[in-house]
Amino acid sequence: MKNKKLYRNDETAVVAGVLSGLAEYFKQDPVLFRLIAIFLLIVTGVFPGLMMYLIAWFIIPKRPKADYTIID
């Protein structure tokens, strides 16, 4: 089994690549994660969701340039 690691994805990033990195980790479409994030921001209020995103931005490392692969 291949060792999966969570990274921020700068190639498909809109802001910091947190949601696109999560989508890549779970092998889903980044738009799905962005829609879920927007829904959670609206439901819980902006502050908690924004704080979680900022914390994830600092905790999740940026993907090294050598690790980018082409996914079909």
C-alpha cells in the first residue's frame, strides 16, 4: 500500500490549497470540498470555519515540487 500524505495543493489552489489538498487526499473533486466549506461557513457562522481554515493553512505542509504527478 502506498503511503498517503496530506499536502496543500498549489496547482489547483484558489486561496491556499487546503481544500484542493484535502480533495486530492480523498480522491474527490475539489469543487465538492469548496461547496462543503461554503455550506459550513454559512451554517456555523464565518468565524469558526475561517479559523479552522487558517489553522489548516499553517499546519498542512505545502507539497514539494518533486511530488507533483499527472493524474488522469
